[in-house]
Amino acid sequence: MNYINRHPLTDAVLHGIEMPGDNHLELVEGARIHSVLAFRNREQDVASVISQLHTGSVRTVGPGEWLVVTHDPAQDLQIDGAMVVDQSHGRTLFRLGGPDAVRLLMKGVAVDIAGGGFPIGASATMAFGHLNVNLARTADKSFEIIGMRSFAESLYHDLKLAGREFGFSFAVV
């Protein structure tokens, strides 16, 4: 038997073909998402190694814990002093950008991302509506959202509802 790795939203009738609107959400297929948890008393060593990674981006989850996002399917991330687990099969990466991205996200999060407390490069785990996500600000009006794969359709639905007034569009990339 041959199993095919496809995201649940890829073939869903949720999206169809949409032209990018002003506020555009993309499901990023093929993203590699690794969970990194530093061993006791190794947090600083692991943080130093992670800050020097040349491929991918790093998302803070909590003290001594990060998500590392890459797009290289062959990359096998190993860090001395940490437990690294490939979470790609269980997590989903969305990109949201546009002039109203902050206002759209503020409808679902209880964190003031509009003020200076969530600058470019910041990331945090928080609730969006009833779902737990990791939100990262990648530019002034651009964000990456990592959520559980099994809740991807629900997250998409919540984001779509929040974006109704803003000319929201969606695509799988």
C-alpha cells in the first residue's frame, strides 16, 4: 500500500482557485516543523546554536523550547543538548499578509499585537479563538501561524470569518 502525504486542506472544497486579495492567507505545504526542547541546564547552549542556524526560522514556544521551520525535506535537524522532534506530520504552517493582517488577527487573539509589544521577529504561543497556535511576526503586516494539522480546517474557517470585511483570499502554496 502506498500512502500519500497530503494536507487536508489541499483537496478540500474550502478554497478553489482564488486570486490573491489585499489580505491573503497561504497554506504552506512541505514546511518542516521541528520542536526543540533543551535539556536541563543546556538552555543557553541550545539557544546559541539555534540563533546561528542558516536555514529556516526559529519560533519561541517557551523557556528552553522552540519551533524551527525549514523548507528542506532532506534536512535532519540535530542539536547537541536538546531533544529534537519532527512535528511536520502534526503541524501546519499558514502565512498571512496584507494591510489589515493585524486587525484581522486581533479579532481572534487576546494579545495586543498592534502595539510595540509584538515587533518583527517576535513569536509566541497563544490562542486564536478556541485554538492554540504559534504566531510569528515576519514583517510589519505579515505573520506566520503554526497550528495543529488536525485543526487546520477549523483555523482556516476562523481566519476566514475574521477576514470577511477585509477582502480575504486563500491559496495552497
